[in-house]
Amino acid sequence: MQCVLEGCPKLRKLEIRDSPFGNAALLAGRDKYEAMRSLWMSACYVTVKGCRALAREMPRLNVEVIVDEEDESLADKIYVYRSVAGPRRDAPPFVLTP
């Protein structure tokens, strides 16, 4: 994932599905996310703990997580985006904002 982020400096949106990427990949690209509009990951091997680490290290990004129904430690879907308005106040209850 880091190769894609570094090799595509004008990348603004990235969607990754059904990938073996995990926390290491998510956190390795964190310095590129503020220049992007959004990152969407689904059915990857990212944990809620990894999402919390990203949210803690990059406070200007909004990190929204939908937890896997079978394993609550896994993030089934992740949406990372920047917003001048700050975190959403209208997120549904099943969306975690670590």
C-alpha cells in the first residue's frame, strides 16, 4: 500500500477491498492521508486498535469504523477523510469514531 501512496503523489481517493493489508499498511501511509480526500478499506485485516492508533496520531483526520459482526476486534469497513468541519456529530450508532 505504501508503494501505491508514494508512487502516486496526486492520488486523492483510494478504495481497497478484500486485501491482506492490516494495521501496518494502514499506519505506514498515515503521512499521505492528509493530502488525500479519502481512504476506504473494507474486508481487510485492520483492527479497531489500529484505527484508534491512526486517529490518535492524526487528529486532523476523521476515522470512521464499522466493526465486523463476527469479530468485534476487526474493522470491517474504514473510512478516513479530512474535513474542516471536524468529526461528524450525526454518525449512526454502528459507526465508531475512535
